[in-house]
Amino acid sequence: MGFFDKVDGKISKVGSRAGEASDVEALKAKVKAEERNIDEMTVDIGEFYWNAYADGRFVPDPASMESFKALEESLVKIEEYNRAIEDRKAAGQKEREEIDAKLKKKEEERKLAPDNDEES
């Protein structure tokens, strides 16, 4: 086997590996796309059955009832947390308004103080 035959063989191997890698990556991308599709469809199916359960049109199999109950509990907790967020925001707003009122009162008292007239 001559020098050029060896070089040609090595170049062919490199080309084969590059082609293989390219094909494998393209196939991996297709697998990922299908996995995303499965995830989306699983969510759609889950939403369908959850909505049917929530509307009283579906009774889950005992094996999956625990998951439905856990999801229901999580939704209740989310509602509670959202109410707590709104309550905290309202309390914070009230607190800031009280601080503003105190500052305004102190400013007015400072303006009315007798030694304040001498500074003007």
C-alpha cells in the first residue's frame, strides 16, 4: 500500500466520522423534537382529564386518585398564597401611607416650630 493510499484511507475515515456525527446529531435533534411533542401532548391530555375531573365528568382510577388529590391541594395552596401576596401588598401599601403621613406631620410641625421662623 502506497503513501497516497494510506492518506486517502485516513481522509475517507475522517469523512465517514464527520458524516456519521452529522447524521447522528440530526437524528438527535429529531428525537428532541418528538420528545417536546410528547411533553406537550401529555400536558394537553392531563389538562383534559383534570378539567373533566374538576367538572365532575371524570372519576380517576384509584391508582391515579392520589395524583388528582395532590394537584387539587396544590391549586388550593396557590390560591392561598396569591391571597397572602395580595394581603401583604395591601399591608405594605398601608404601611407606606402611614409613614408618609408621619413624615408629612413632622414636616408640618417643623415648619410651625418657633425657631424655624428665625431661620427663614
